[in-house]
Amino acid sequence: MALQGVMDVLKKTTLEEIGISFSLADLLKDLKIEGDDVYLVIFSPSERYHQFLREKIEKALKSIGAKNVNVEFSDQPPQRQQQQPPPPPPQANPFETRRRIPNVNKVILVASGKGGVGKSTVAVNLASALKKLGYNVGYLDADMYGPSGPTMFGAKDKKVMARQTPEGDKIIAPEAHGVKIMSIGFLLPSEDTPVIWRGPVLFKALTQFLFDIDWGEEGLDYLVIDLPPGTGDVQITIGQTAEVDGAIIVTTPQDVALIDVKKGIQMFKEVQIPIIGVVENMSYFVCPDSGKAYEIFGKSKTGELLKNYGVELLGKIPIEPKVAEFSDLGIPIVFAKEDSQSAQEFINIAKKVVEKLNK
């Protein structure tokens, strides 16, 4: 095999699926060709990209006739020739280059350490509360495997359009209750269609959702991103590729949920995203007959836990059956029943978020 042919195909093979503009040639440290066998040493700072890079390299080289492709990885970046631009500083490798989301002023992540704590309910109603306060707001459902945003906003039948721009094709975000929304749910044939994607495809779709959405001519004051539960690839990818202004962690008063709050706090610290605060959902139940409050999950220890971490408790959302009822109807409680305790608490939380982000 010819050296020039190998280099040409490596230069043409980009890594846009994981949100970076480098080609395979940019990561190449060493190359040896013996007949139709190719041996490469590739720079990769993280083991979680090794399988993806190996498959990418093998596919590219075998397309030009390579029989055996042997790939080794190094955590040291390749040396650049003198006439080329200097390599990035050690602390800024190509997998951790953050960009600002176009036409968005403030980006808020809503996360939870575990499922079942009402994270999406909080995210949807936080976006709705910010809209009630008079801001231009967007909601991005980043839970690719379990999108619930279209249902909770009553937008399942919304059509997604695209338009061409000088920067490339842009997806136009539909609107519900005055909030611009985007979700993978809009792009699936039906609610029953599962999303069966491996990592690279997921990263590509997520990158498009972050940077290729048209949020309208006026832009957004706030974009609320509803993350999947846990501390997995989506959270890390967003933390490494997008500039985020702050994160909110949702929990319940149960001890098992608070254990995961600690993990969430630690994760956001590691990816250097400031924590706005914690919202305690399903905090207590108020009997509609007597007005008495019952802590059905036990006495809350959230406030005590957060003091140890220097994180603020933004508010406590009660259990109100109307919240679930109106969510199923596609109307956030903030719009459906403004005088409810939950709606008022969401409004108060939204005010605190605005205050903290504008300090």
C-alpha cells in the first residue's frame, strides 16, 4: 500500500460524530506499512473512545485495500511539524473543547442521579415558569432513550421542519405553550418506536440537538436541557462540548435518592459545571380535606446533606395529583393551575434560578 494513499484517507475521515473537527490524521502519532498490513499509533486521552476510533480506522483503511489493521493508542498528543500550528495546551484536548450554543443566552441542565424522582416534571415546569416570568425559553429533551417532553408539553403531533442557512441545515424548534421545544420524540415514527443507538450515533444526534437547532429570530434567554437520569455518556458529552451556565439536581426526600445526589454533585464538579442548586420533588403531601401536610417519604435530610457540600436547596415541590393529571394532558401545572402550591413553588424556584445566574 502507498503511504500517500493511507494518509489521504486518514485526512478525509473526520470525527464529527463525537462533536470534534479533527480528522484521524490529526491524531496519528506513528505509522508503518508492510505490504497490505498497516500499523498505527493513535492519540486518545480516554479509553472510552478506543473502540470507536479502532472501528473508524479499520473501515477507512480496508476501503482502500488494507488486509490487516493494527491500532495502538497513546495518551500523548502527536508532535506537530514546525510549519504546522502548535498543538493545543495539555489541558485542552480535542475531546474537551466547549462551544457556546448559538442564539442562547443561558443554558441550564436539569439532572437526577436516579430515575423516578420527577426530573422531567421539574424541567418542563421550570421552563414553563421562566416563560411565565416573561422570558424567551427553550426546552431540550436530551433523554434520547426515553423522551417524555412532547407528551408533557402536549406537543406529540408537532411537525419538525428544517431550513438551509449559510452555517448548514437547521432544525426549526416547534412551540407549545409559548416554549420552544425539541426532542428526539418528534423524529420517531411513533411513541412505541425504541431508540436503539450505539455511542457514536448518539453523540452525533446529541451534537446536532445542541448546535443545529433554530430557536427563533429573537433567540432564547434560557434553554432548559432535560438530561437522562444517572451520570452517563450524555451528561459527560454535554459537559465536554457545550458551555453550560449551571445545573439543577432533582431528588426526593428518600435516603436512596440522596445517595445519588452526592454522585451528581461530584460529576458536575468534575466537568466544571456550576451547580445552581437542588430541587426536592414529592417533598410532602397536603391532604385536600384537612390541609395537613404529611411527609410520606419520611423526614427530609436534603437540607442537612446540602450544607456539607455548600449547595443551595432551591425549593420543595409537594405531591399534588393535579400535577400528574395535567402532565398526561400535556399542560404543565404552571399553566394549568397557577394558584396550586406546586405552580407557586416552581415560580419561586425559577426566580431564584434567574437571580443566581445573573449575579
